[in-house]
Amino acid sequence: MKVFGADKSSRLLKIYSKLVKGCIVNKSEEAANFNVDERTIQRDIAAIKDYMGTDMTNNGVINSIIYDKDVGGYRIESSYQGTLSNSETLAVCKILLDSRAFPKDVMQEILDKLISCCVPKENRQPVKELIGNEEHNYIELRHKTNFLDTLWDLGQAIRSCRYVELEYRRTKDKAIVKRKVKPVGIMFSEYYFYITAFIDDKEVCENFDVINDAFPTIYRVDRIVSYRVLEDRFKMPYKNRFEEGEFRKRIQFMYGGKLNRICFEYTGSDVDAILDRLPTAKIESEKDGKYIIRAEVFGKGIDMWLRSQGENVRVI
């Protein structure tokens, strides 16, 4: 419908209204409708762009006008202030791929959703190309288990302080054991997700190295054969609450056990790598490139790690 005699304000409002309704604005069509030249419509669109650049809705939605070559016109594209930038999305994709945390089909689905949700349409292809080779050659872990629903259910049990009954395949003998536990945290370390939980069975606890330990047992999520979240709730007094952050500093190797205090001499070339690997580590002294380091860790996993450092480490 042609609109003759429309002043600038009226024309801007009509074009703006068309855009917010989800319609495509074609420059030549609008010029014909308002009996003006295309440069006038271009200036109108630029003015609306400027306005939208300074306007943001209360829920954090940012509306911007883009030119869509596929439809030959301008349209509104909405994004959220909290979405990731292109570079942030690329970085997260790379970290996910390196983690090897999920089966290949699950990983590909997560990456596709991440790029679709966080990257503008015109920039998606460059991001996909930058991760394409690594995604194509992705090697999934041997367990090939899709445990995302399990992870969510256990997370909800943690939030609501509900007991969980689970069947778990042990590492040492592959036997399946039954446990009733109080789940208190979810952690990720070197390819695997874990839940940390207190065992609610005194007879079972008697066979453990550390009885009545103040810290929980660790279960790898992909080794949980079956589980059931119970209606029964447990109480966790505030003073005894489990703090994942503090526990995480001392459980770098995902082996349960008592708290160990270690002291060793390091003579390698990059002491920062040691301090990053052991968040509780502190340098006590340094002389001629020899560092004396102390740290606190749970379990015996630290023993294997220290041996893996070869002649760079000498346990004191």
C-alpha cells in the first residue's frame, strides 16, 4: 500500500513498527511506498539502528537491525546482553573438545547448540571452521556413556538434600556395589565428572581406611550403573556444610583418603605449572633454581603424580 505525503516522523514509525513485528523491510519497496528515494529509506533505517543501539529492554534483550541477503531486506535480530561473544564461544568450544567429557554425538550436539545460541548467524561459519578439524577427529572416552540426565538428577538431589541409592562399578575389581549416600557435590577433573557423597552405612564405612572422615567419598558418574533418588532427606548443619571450593583445592587426583601434607624439592623449569596443579602449594624457599614446596592433598593420587615428574621432584 502506497503512503503518499507521510512526513519523516510518520515514515520512521511505520518502518519501525514493521520491523518490530518481524517483517522484512526492503529498501526499494519502502521508497516506492513513501514516494521517496532509496537514500532516504537508508537514512531512516540508520536512524532506527542508532535508536536501537541505545535502547535495551529490562530483561537484557538487545535488538539490532541486520541486512539479510537471503531475503533481500532488513530485519531485527535479538540477542541477550548475557550471551557470549564470538571469541568467548570459540574458547569454550575448544575447552569442551579438549575435555573429552562426552560421547561424540553428545559433544557435537552441545557444540551446535552453543554456536547457534551465542553466535550471530553471519559469524557461525567461521567459528565452525575453526573447530571443524578437531570436532571431526574427536576421540570419545572408552565408557561412551551419556550421563547428562544422571548428572542433573544427582544435582537436584544435592540441592534438596535427598538420599540416593546407587549401584556403582568399582575400579579395582569391576564389582558392582550398592550404596546409600548423602550426595553433596559435583566435580569435574581430567575427562570425568564425579559426585562427592557421604556413605550412610556404618558397616560399609568400617571397611574404609578413614572412619568418620570429615570429607566425602568420590564416585565417577559414568560408573554409576543405576540410581534412585529417595524421598528421605538428610540434614547438613551449616557449620559442617561441604564446601566444594575448599575440597577441590586438595583433591586434585580424585582419589579418596585422608588428608596428606607433603613437602618436596622441585628443580624443573616451570614452577608455575606445579603451583597451578596443586592449588594449596606454597613455596617455602628457593635457592639456585631449587624450590622447597609444601602442599595439602587428599588420598594417594599425589604419590603417582610425584613419581611421574621424574628427576625434577625429590620428596622430602
